[in-house]
Amino acid sequence: MSSCEQTIVIICLTLASYWIFTKLHLPSPSFIGPMVSIGILQILGGGFHEIPLRVVNIFQIIIGLSVGAGINHKKIGDLKRTGVPSVVIAAYTLVSTAIFTLLIRNFTADYPTALFSAAPGGITEMAVLALSYHAEIAVISTFQFIRLVIVVSIIPIISKFMKNSTTGKTVEEKVQPENVEVVELRYSPNHLKRVLMYAGGVLGGLLFIFLGLPGRGVVGAMIAFGVLNVVFHEEIEFPHFISTIARLGVGATIGLEFSPLMVQKIQEMLLPILGFSVLIVLGNLFVSLVIRTITKWDAATCLLSAAPGGISQMLAVGEEMKADTLIISVLQLVRMVTIIICIPFIAAIML
């Protein structure tokens, strides 16, 4: 099969699996769909070539821009009003990741694989970062996927139980300002300025790639775009279809890493993967209780703020549970940024 034919097959499989996983309401369909479909094909002897590194770098930069778009002056202001919970989340994230990395290392081939498996940073983000460290991506993705399934399955049930049994203050009573400027929400963007901001974010990603800095395109683009967002007081909603394309590309990239040997290794590690995933989720439940004790916020907000399930997934559950999605997004962003900035540097030291 020629390289052009392989590309066509990969694109068709990616789009078809994304559509199927979306219809089945499975978590992270844009990532899991192509990873599973192309991974199965590779295991069955597909023999497809890996996606070129320059294309992977583009996916990394897009993911970085997407995360950086969530960093703005309002989130920084909200961060000040939720200072103690933010510190708790950040500190626990780093300490727990270090502990679980040492434990998981007994079952993996290297420290980067254990580190990115332990870090509660989301499937796409951890897989993209791990690509730069020659880690076992399939193992990392399996860890992250099982953890996400556990979180999405259990957290809403626990949240409903706690909501029915106890009541707490809503976050708005404690941290929201009394007068909200509605005018800011109707702000008409300066398109040229936003184009320049995107260009700055891309340049940040390229600079990190060129210099070989930890995190490469993801961290560089996130930092540059986030800083520009704050400096210019912008609130940019990153185009959903572009971030979806990047996640599809990352999912396909991970799927191409699968092999019969890798599947055998995952099967051998299945019990440790399940066990550590449950422990990580239980640890974050403990953190949510600490935050609830400190703030007296409602149970759903505390649980979803501490849950290691990804920003978009936790916000979706939060809306359904009538929790404070603003605070959930801020604390989830704190966890995500802590991981994306710190973990690559730790991985670089471990190599």
C-alpha cells in the first residue's frame, strides 16, 4: 500500500470511528475513536507508517493553544478568590503524581511512562507530551482512559448522593462579586489583535520545539498564548473544530504506536492499571473533602473541581449537577497547568 493510500485509509478510519464513538456517547470520542480503530488495525498487521514528526508538532501546538485560551484575566481574578483550594489542588497534584510514579514504575519499562501514566492531566495532553520522551504511549493512554471512565462513571453518583444527604454553601455565595459587568461579555473582539495573539502562541510553541525545551510545542504555545490572553484582557474561545482535528490527529498517532507486543504488555498490566486508577480517583475524592471542609462549598462543586477527569468532561457533568462551573473550570485549569508546566521538566530530569 502506497503512502498516499495509507493516509486515505487512516483519515477515513479516524473520521468513521469518531462518528461512531460520538453516537455511542463514549468519553473523548475524538481521541479514543481513532486510537482504538487504528490501534486494532495495527495489531492485526496493518503495518502503517508513523505520522511525521513535523505533523505531530502541529498537533502539539494546537493543543497548547487550546489550553492557553482558557487562561485569561478573569480566570486569574477567580484564582485569587479561590487561593487556598488552588494551592491544595496544585500541591496534591504534584505530591500524588510523584508517589504514584514511584509505584507504577515497578510495572513499566521507564520513568517517563510511569510519570505520564500517574499524572492526572487528561488523555490527549499527557499522550501529546509523552511523544517527546519516547515513552510507551499505549500504556499511558490506557492508564488515562481507564481513569477517565472511572471518574465519569463514579463522580456523578457520589455527587448526587452527597447532594441529597448534605447541603453546603454555593460557591457564588462566597466568591462571586455582587455586581457583574455584563458589558464585558458583549465585547467586540479586535480580529487583527487576535490573529497576532495566535501568531505569538504558535511562535512560542515553535521556540520550545526549536530549543528542545521540556513540553515542546504544548507548553510553549500554552504559555505564550496564555500570557498574551492575560496581557490584552482577551477571552478567546478556541475554535472547537480545530481542537477536534488536533485530538483526532493525536488519537491516530497513538493508534499507530500499537503492536501485538504492546497489547500483550497492557494485558499483563491490566490489574495494576485498574488498581492504581482507583487509588488515584480515591485520592482526589479525599482532596474534594478537604476543599469542602475549608470552603463549605456544595459537594458537587468540590468533587468535580478535584476530579482528575479533564476540564471539558467535568464541566459537562457540572452543568448537569447544577454545580458552579466557573469554579470547576478554574480549579481544573490550575491542575492542568500545574501538570503541563511541571511534568515535562521532571520527565527531562528522569531521562
